[in-house]
Amino acid sequence: MDELEFRRRTIAQPNDIDKELMEFADNNPERQSFINDMKEFDQYIQDALDIPVPENLADRILLNTSLKEKALQDEQAAGDNVVDARSRFKFDRVHLALAASFFVAIGAFFMSTEQNIAHEAGEHALAHVYYEINALDKKEPISLQSVNDKLAVLGGHIEELPGAITYAMFCDFKGEKGLHLIFESDFGPMTVFIVPSENKSFGFGDDNFRDERFEGHINRGSQADTILVASVGAPLNIYNERVTGAIRWL
């Protein structure tokens, strides 16, 4: 088993880690931490989808429906088309409150879900950088041909990056097979993730993210999303244009 297979299987079923995965992660704090992180994230998703239903909601709806029907029957029996305004307002107010609660819950769910997708993409990129933090220290250049051999698997080709490429490995980025590159810039090593965008794993929210050490930008494309991560203070917008402009799709 290699690192890519370990990460892919852990992400797919974080709460069903088999013996082979456990043995591969044994005595490796980073792999064990990755398993724990995926379990926590899976629980977060389940909690986000668990929208509580108001207590006795069904009984309250049936009761209000019955009361309204009775009021209409009384009105027809009396031959009077005028319904007491206070009674009518009371019924409508209850129904409006229930409807409002429902739409607020649904709206909160979709807003939190979209924000989490975008936020998690940035967090995932930063976590990936920290996970491979030692790769930032590599100085030996890698040939462009070697990089393009890997990128061709994703259907792409790089003309030239604004600096010598020192790291090029396939990676699992939120369940998608992507390419993890590092190149040397005038502002230190910069990380590039190239991830196919067919499944739109993170197509919502703000393109920018950061922490106290790194900042990044997500450039969404029709064929792949390109994520650039650099040290805080680097002219990210300039390098982002140069990186995305250097990638061609076959």
C-alpha cells in the first residue's frame, strides 16, 4: 500500500478502518492524525445534516388544521361569511410561524453546507501543505518533462512555471486525484494543487483563504481547479495569473 491508497481509503470510509490500514498507520503519528481528522470531519457532516424537528410538530399541524376546519364549518352553519378577525389572525399566525421556522431551518442548512464546502477546500489545501511540509525544503529541480508526464494523466500540460519545480506527486484532494506541485519563487517555495473540476467538489464561496503562515487562492476552471498556496505576504495574485496561464489542456 502506498500513501495515496491509504488516504483514498481513509477518506472513503473513515469509520471503517480495516486491519491493513491500521497496520500501515501504526507507529506513524501523521497517518494516525489523518485518520482522526477524517473521522471528525465525517461526524461534522452527519451533525450538519441532522436538522432537529420541532417537538410535537405533527400534532400541532393536525390540531391547527382541525381547528381551522371547525371554524369554517361553524361559519357555513351560521350562514355568515364573516370570520372573526382575531380568530383568523390567530390561525394564520400559527401557520406562518411554522412555515417560517421550516424555511429558516432549510435556509440555514444550505448556507452552512455551501460555506463548509468552500471553507473545507481552503482548510484541506492548508492541511495538505502542512502534511507535506518537508517537501517545501526540497531544492533539487525536477524536469518539466517529468511533470508533464504526470499532468498528462489529468489531461493537462505545463508550458513553464515561474520558478524551478522541486516537487511533483499525485495526491488525493477531497476524494479527487490531483497533482501536487512545488516551485521556487522570489518569495520562497509555492505550492500548486491541480484538481479536476468535473465533480465540482468545492464550487461555492470565497476563492481566498489563509492562516497565520500561509495564504491561498482557488482558481476555478472548466476542466480543473488550480489552488495556489504561498507564504503570507507574497504577491499571490501575480503568481496566480502566471501559474494558471502556464497550464494548457489537451
